[in-house]
Amino acid sequence: MSTIQNRSELLFLYDVKRCNPNGDPLDSNRPRLDEETNRCLVTDVRLKRTIRDYLFDKGFDGQDAGRGDIFIRTEAVTGEQRSGAYANEEEFKKKFIDVRLFGGVSAVKGKNYQFTGPVQFSMGYTINHITKDNFIKGTGAFATKEGAEQKTFREEYNITYGLVAFHGVINENAAKRLGTSDEDIEELTEAMWNGTKNLLTRSKKGHMPRLLVKVDYRDGFFIGDLCQRLHIILNEDKTMEGLEDVADYILDTSDLNAALEKYDDKIIKITTIIDDRIILSSPIRSK
């Protein structure tokens, strides 16, 4: 596997429908709403968790030495236990695909490693405005013994609809230090798309990937936050705050295509994945 040699930029859009895209544990797990911009926010940690979980389920679980492992897991594993999985710095990088993608820190039994990963995402946010979340009450029941019933009450929050945009950069210089390969990046983009689609827990069901664009550049160049070059064109009977489905608007790609055309001489390749339900004002420029 060859280490990546060129810088790349990622644009990833998915929508959420009547679910909570990223609850804030310090605010009753409510969706993270920015009152100044009226947008729902999603942390890069949430997206990375989606990617890691997908790769773990795919087989990066440490069971096959040739397949690799995930360093940052959801289950309770101590640093001392994890340190037993690698003997030196090179094995640390080689064994864990999420370290090669996002970096990692290990400081156990004299093994002090700290790497900044080549793949970095900005905070995700909804392109559409969201002025409020939905408050839902419900009940649950469970039996403590035969013939007995215990009822509990639950409270939860969600949003009706949000088109979430993430921007990422793949830094070829950091990739060289970690040995990040083209194959690793292919695993990353697959996990972004399919991992988002496979979010089927009760609080996350309602996620659907809509658009993924990867732009490969030459000479260490990149355009910059591609999310800001996308806009929503509402259907006549819709308002920005009243969106309920991907069919309620057209995604305006004109500014994005203009930027891709302007910097065409800096671009090596443009790769796109597009869901068949999202309507674009014009096709994403190809190369």
C-alpha cells in the first residue's frame, strides 16, 4: 500500500429526519442549536464515531492480524489493556486504521506516542435554519418480577429536518508520518457514506447520506470550506424553517462548480457519490 502523496478536500452532506443528530450531554441531550445562526451543529467527534463503528463492524476489530483494529473504541478498555496490542511506534501506526486517519495519543508503560492525523473535519452544521427542537414525552415499562410492572417516563428531543454539511481536509504531510494509504482513504469514504446510512439506533434512525465529494489537488493546494459554496433553493410552498424532506428543495451547486472551474489547473481528480433523491441545480463538475 502506497502512502498518499496529494492533498484532498472532502465535502459530505447527509440529512436527518425526526431524530437527534448530536445530543449535548450538558443540556439534557438536546440537539446542539446555535441561536445566532439558527443552525443545528454536529461535532467532528460524532462523525468520527460513525466512521470508527462502521470500520469495526466491517472487521477492523483486532481479530484478524492482517485486517487491523480500532484504537478508540466505545466499550470500556483501559489504556494498559490497549497498549498490549502493540509493541512499538511502527506497530501502533500500522495496527490501528483510526490512528492512521485521525491520529492518536498513547502514554502507557513508557510508550509515549502522539500523532496528528491527516484527516481533519470542521464542525458540521445544517445548511437550513432550525429555530427550535421538538420535545417528546413517552413512557416505558419493565417487569421487576413476574406479575409486576414498573413504568418510567422519558423525555427526548429531536429536529424535524436538517441537511448537515461537513468539510474535511486530508493533509498529505501528516499522512507521510503515519503511513496513511490510498486504501485507508477509500475505507474512510466508504465508512462516511455507509456508516451514516447504518445509524439505526432509536435516537439516530433517520440519517441518510446525500452527497460526498472528494477533490484531489496538486502542490499542497486546496480551495477551502466547500460547505459555504452550497445553498438551498426552496420549493415555492416551503420555508427554510419548515423543511421536512429532501424533496422540499433544490441544492444549488453553482458556487461550488464555479470554484472547481476556477481552480481547475490545481485539481487532479474529483470523485462524487450522489444519492438519487437529492436534486442538484446542476451536476457536480467532474474531472
